[in-house]
Amino acid sequence: MTKVLVATEKPFAKVAIDGIRKEVEAAGFELALLEKYTEKKQLLDAVADADALIIRSDKVDAEVLDAAKKLRIVVRAGAGYDNIDLAAATAHNVVAMNTPGQNANAVAELALGLLVYAVRNFYNGTSGSELMGKKLGIHAFGNVGRNVARVAQGFGMEVYAFDAYCPADVIEAAGVKPVKSVEELYETCQFISLHIPATAETKGSIGYDLVGKMPKNGVLLNTARKEVIDEAGLAKLLEERQDLRYITDIKPDADAEYAEKFAGRYFATPKKMGAQTAEANINAGIAAARQIVDYIKNGVEKFRVNK
Ligand code: 3PG
């Protein structure tokens, strides 16, 4: 029987698992679960007889693919697929997919929640400030960026965006002001929300020079990936500019140093929280299950991300 394995170090909500099971069993497939695993060895053992794999931020590298002798498809239930070694997947004849957009609203709601938390001084009882009328710069206008724009407009924020791959008229159609360069975005906006993927081009690209362009009392919000930050450069800037704040749901490697040096101006959630809602889990998990069924039964490769 075709076996679909859900392997998630950070588990889905139970309702999402119920929904995934329904899709998988309706197709005549079998569902296996590996949740909250702590050792890679557990993943290596679990994938041995899986035909299909659903993951979140879990790493699927050449070693995992070697161990997964029967694997035909891996679906990242979510947007970013930097945790899958795409070349190795191709070399192992494994199709890799993501489920774009399915958890975008969850991340957007968290982004605005974190901004409120920042401007209200981490709810410490002192007088903070408001978001209405302030300029928010969205760095990359994909599914998450667009949802952040929509929610921020509800707060009455003036929303700007830069995206090297998205035409200005698409940005304008969402009531958002496109800017011509990434530098212009950071110079213009007191609040910047990052929504770039972690790629060879973007890794370490957000640091001293760029963030240093932000106006007084700037807040950099990262619900994208920790790898896009140049942590040493940002730390140097935060030391020089006492007015700046860094808020994130992905702990930097230098979390302890940041927490100590920038107390009151730095906040990181204990785990990546953006997509951690029942709704996002249901949307992304069920989409992943459907994509697997559609690929195995009908050869549909719509959301394939490897060549
Ligand atoms: C994504 O890329 O979809 C988000 O970062 C969510 O990641 P998660 O599934 O690990 O919460």
C-alpha cells in the first residue's frame, strides 16, 4: 500500500492531521506519523518505507533521500523550501513541492501582532506608540507580503513594497506604493517586514548598511528566515543605533548575545510561530496531502519546485 509519512519536528494541530488522514485514506493510501522527533536517526528510520513525505521546516538532505528508498514525492507544507536539497531530490528521482499561500494569512497576522508588541514596549506598562499613519515597508511582495499589506492597511498604515520580481502595477493594484530600490524602501519606512526567501542571493543580505538606512525609531521585523540576516552586521548597528529594534519569530544564532545586549529592543519567539495556527496547519497540510494524491494518481506536478 502507498505510504504517506508526515514527519514534523514541530507538529501540526490535531485537526490538520485528521484532515490529512481523510485525504490520504480516501485515496486508498496509508498514513504514518513521526511527530516531535528529536534525532535525525528517527527520521532516517521512518522514511525507509515511505512513498510520499509531508514535512514543515524539517531538513530533507541527501542522507534522508538515500534512506528513503521508495520515496517519490516530498511536499513542504508551507512556503519556503530552503530545507529541501532540491538537487539531491532530483538526483534521487523525487519530486519536491511546496504549498504556496496556504499559511500566508497566519504569518501576516503574527507580523502585525509582533509590530504592536514592539511599539507597545513589549507590554511592559510604559507609554508606547501606534501604527496608524506610519510607514510600513514590505520587503518582497509574495503571498505573505500581500497579506501583511492587507492587514496593515486595516491598521491605517501607509504601505510600501519592494520586490525585484513583482511588477509595480501588481503592487499598486493592492493599494501599496512600489519603490524603485531596496535602499529606497529602508530609507522611507520606519517599519520593515521581511518576506524574502533564503537563497544564495539573499542570505546575509540584511545587515549594517541596509538596515542603517532606516529612519529614527526603526523596527525591523523578520518572519521570513534567520539566514537572510547578517547577524554580526545587525548587532554592530544595534549597538550604534539605540533607537532601532529587531523583532523576529526565528531566533538568530546569536540569540543569547542579542537578548543580553539589546534588552528591550530585541524579541524572538521561542519557536518559529508564523504558521503555527490550526487554520494554517489545516490549509497547508491538506493541500500537501491532495498534491501527493494528485501526483501519485494523476501525475500532476503543479507545485513542483525541483527540475
Ligand atoms: C513557511 O515557509 O511556510 C513558514 O516559514 C512556516 O514554516 P513552519 O511550517 O516550520 O512553521
